[in-house]
Amino acid sequence: MESRYAASVEAVRSGTPSTADRPLALITGVGRREGLGAGIARELARQGWDLALSHWTPYDVRVHGVEAQEAGAPVEELRKLGAEARIIEVDLQDPEAPARLLAEAGGRAPVRALVLSHAESVDSSILDTGVESFDRHVQVNARASWLLVKAFAEQFPPSLQGLGRIVALTSDHTVHNLPYGASKGALDRIVLAAARELGHLGISANVVNPGPIDTGWMDDATRAALTARQPGGRLGTPEDVAAVVAFLLSAPGGWINGQLIKADGGFSA
């Protein structure tokens, strides 16, 4: 398994992997075609990555109202872009699921990049958040992310020293979104710790805060209010976020490490 990728390390370092030796990325939370995960998947496919993509249909149906038969990544579209792509159904609330996911994703070759875009996200405030909801957010957003990072490091081969990448998507949305925001804060600390703790394996780790991205969840009033706060006069798109993530996964992007990057078009300025 390692020999195939070891033979292509120099090509990967140069950013021009051959068709036979495309690096493999695992992207979590790719449950909607207009979502951030799907946008990142499309950009990575264009840039020469093969993809393993996870999602959980019951969550997509429960929270986003996605029809069960429409949940999951646009696999055929990614294949048309030249990627070997597969979707893996997984409930990250299960503490055994992250290790199984890495093992299944890396069946043909080592996973070289881990992109954490999954989330449990149900709005509630300090006074009305239930314990069950809070625990579920922590289990999915923080605990599963820790276990995914751990499993990723454990499977990472020495032959790819310096080429490992972890990127997680985070958010500042905590007010009236307590369990989501609190668990995302824990995610930030886990991933930034990985930059130090996994450095000897040649793995970089960063967090990206994209600010408000219109992936179909905004009504007209929300869209107008948030657009008014953007210095550039427009909201971000999944393509904007995907470009940042793709650079962090690239060979030159490896020098950026241990950072929480606000790639939000100036929203937080």
C-alpha cells in the first residue's frame, strides 16, 4: 500500500500527481450537493485528488430536510472530474465509527489529507439547550473529530513524511447556538494541538473559519443582513472556502501550520 504512494511522493510534492498516483483525501460531512463539503470535494477532484467522503443520511434528513435518496456527495460528478470517489455512510456519534471510517477510506491507499466538515448543528440558547442535545453536539463535533485525527495519525505512513494535512472547518456562531459553538470551540483546540503533537509525523493541522456561507440555509432577510456586513458586498461561497482548503492541502500550503484562519471575506474585521 505504501509503495504505490512512496513512488509518487516527488510528483505529489511538485503538485502534479499522475493519474495512477493521485493522493487520497477523506472529507467528512458531505451530505448535501450545495454544502461546503461538496464544494471542497469538487475543487480537490479538479486538482488531482481521489476522495473518500462520509455523511449520515438521518442527520441530513432531520436537520436539512434532504430527501433520503438525495443525501450524500455528487459522486458521479466527481468521477467526471477525474477523481476516484466513494461515499461512506457513518454515524459519528458512535465512538467506534471514526476508526472504522479511516480504515474503510484507506482501503486502497493511505489517506493523505483529512478534512473535517461534518457537524451536528441545531440552534438553541443557554436557557433552552437540553443535556441530550449538548452531549450529541460534543460527541459529533469534538469527540469524533479527536478520534478521526487520532485514527488518521495512526494510519499515516512514514513514506509520506511532510505531506500529511488536517483541515477543520469551524464557526464563531455561539450566541443562541450554544452547543454548536461550544463544541466547535473544542474542535479548534483539538486540531491546533495536533499541529504540535503530530509534527514529527510530517502532518500539518489548521482550522478554517469561513464566516457565513450561503449553502441554502439562509432566508432573504438573513442573506440581506449578512451581506450588508461584508466589506466586499457579497457572501462567501463553497468555492471560496474550497480554494483555501485546497491550498492548505497542497505542498506549498504545508508551511502554514497550527493556525486558525479567518477566511471570511473580512466579515470578522
